[in-house]
Amino acid sequence: MFCNKEYSCERLLEGLVVKHLEEQLTELELKYQTEKCFSFNHIMELYLYQFYQKDSDFKLAEEPMNLWYLELGNKFVEDGKLEKAYDAYQKAERWNPVDLDAKFAKIELEKKQGKLPEVLNNTLSLYPYLCSRATMARFYRNLGFYYVETYEPKIAEALYEYSNLFFRTDNAESELGYLENALERQRTKYNVYELQKLISGVQIPVAAPSNTLGLLYEVGKSEEKKGHLQEAAECYLMVYDLTQDEEVKERIKRITS
């Protein structure tokens, strides 16, 4: 059978890729069914998991299982198969319990399904693993969504404004514009202290997780001592991204120059 349209061929190929990936993952699940295994993207994730879960009794998978499940979930989203996508993201999260990409992707589906309690609770559960300005910003945008949907525009507005302080996005600006139109007024001009007071007033943290920053820094030093300079630099860069600390900056310059 021949394809008459390029689009049809592309969709056929995508279908074959998804089928092959599903089959491959099913086989690999059997391979690892008797062992407790994870597949982390970065050494930092391994340390984060051990620190917060108090667990070191596991092995590392030979294949990037979490990334393949994440890719599978993204393909299902493109095809509108949201339940299968959600299942794939859950499996990606099981293979890497600290993978923010999988966790954020799952929450996006919960938004579409109107599962507001899950959006709130699952977003708040991400906090210990936030280690960049971009992920901090997304954390506050997700919470902004929750407070829009639960008709608390003042808190939502503060959360979207606060997210922009970490990493400005079109998404946050769009939501702020929506709030302006819905409330028939211009957005309130808050200073940082006022934003933090509003946000902490609903029990949402307003700073990067200090334990995580400390862990990142210590792992960076450990990797530097081992001569693993690329891994050390990556850890230091995450700390510097959130703190702008001059000592950390000097460490980065020393090992990358």
C-alpha cells in the first residue's frame, strides 16, 4: 500500500515508532521485573533521590527507561490519547522518581482533565527537586493556574508575577492578560516583598529549597575532587543560577577555564 500524501506517510511512520517503542519497553519491563532499578538523567538526580527518599538499595538500569516512557507519553499526547499518555508519564516517573520533565508533563494532563486537587498537590510535591530558575518559574505558573481555576485571582496574579521574576515567559504574560480582562482592571504592581507575603500567606514557599542547594554544592565539590569537572560544573551552575553566589561563580570559572 502506498501513501498518497506526505502527511499520511508521516503519521504511519509515527505509528510504527510508537508501536515499536511500546513493544521494546514491555520487553525491558520483563528484564527488570525482579530488581529495583532506576534510570536517572544526571548524577545529581541520584543524590537527590537518595537524600530525600533515604534509599540507596537499588540498581541503575542500562537503558534510559524514563526518557523512553517520556517520549512515548509525548507521542500519545500528539495523538490525543491522553489516558495512555498519563500512564506513560507515570511509568517514566516510576523509573526516575525525581524527573521533573515527567512530573510536569503529568501535571499538564491533570490540568486538561480538570483534576485541580492533583494539580495543587503534585505541583507542591515538586518543590524539593527544583534546581533552576526555569523550574522555579514553572512551579509558580502551575500554582497560578490552580488559583485561577479556583477563583482566587489575587493569589493567581501574584504567582504569575512571581514566576516572571525567576524566568519570564509568554505563558505567564498571557495568563496575566487574561486576569486583566476578566477583572476589568490593570494588573496590580507589587514589589517583591508584597508578592512573597501574598504567596507565603497560602503556605507556598517563596525561595529555592535550601537543602537542595546545599546538596548541589556539596556534590559539585565531591565531583570536583574526583576530577569529574563537567559534572562538578553542572552542579555549580545550578547553584549559581538560583543564588548568583560569587564563590560559586569563581569555582565555575576555575574548573572551566
